[in-house]
Amino acid sequence: MRQRIVPEPIVLSDEQFADLNEKYPPSGAKGSNHTAKERAEHIARLFLEALYPGCTFIQCAPGADLAIRDPYINVDDQMDFEVKGTSGKTVNISNIVASSEKSGNLMEKDGVPILRITGIFERVPGIAVLVHGEDFVLEHEYRKRAKPL
């Protein structure tokens, strides 16, 4: 039986939460997809800054959403991350989609983890760090997008 992945709470200060709402305000109950992505990435940045004090955000590999360099681990190495946000409070792996072939390859071949941010509009969002082959696998789908004439 699969183990249920429970996100760890990210406790935001009053200032962080106010800043988040000012920069990426929720519109309606869930906000737009664009706002949700930016909000999730902002929360992920706060999480990484707390986890790796002194880290710097750098240009990420094509297909990744964020990358850091932590001078206390190895000044030459960078850590890339895929960020996936949801307004829901559960991780819900089946709703996660690799946004591009490059993104999928980074997760499958290079072990780039997903930072799954839950409750992105909540006062206390959550985070789960998901690793391909340990927490999920990617199913390859054929997709084409319709375009009006």
C-alpha cells in the first residue's frame, strides 16, 4: 500500500504573508493559473532561504523553475527544483504534470525534485519534496493543443 505524503507546514510571518498577498493576490477562490504559479514559486523561495541560509538564487537549468547555490555545501554545485503549486491541502500527485519534455527529463534522468506547495492561498501553506522513482513516476502522454483557425 502506498504511503500518503503529508506536506510539512511552512509558517509564514505576518510580513511574508502580507507581501505574498500584495504581490500575488488571490482573485476569487483560487486565483489565476499565472498567479498560482508565481505564488507557489515565491513560497518555495521562502522555504529554500530558510532551509539553506545564505543561498543565492541563480539561473536554473532549462526546464527547471528555481535553482540555488549553497556556499556551505559546495560553492560550485547548483540545486535545481521544479515547483508545483496547488490551492488544495493535499499533495495529490495525480494532478502533477511535467510542463515540458525538458522538465520531465530533469526529474526522470537528473533527479531534480519537485517542491509541491499546497494551500498556496492559505496562511500556513505546506510543502512536500517529491523525488522521481521514490514518490512518483511520470507517465508519458501524447498531447496536442487545439488552436483556433
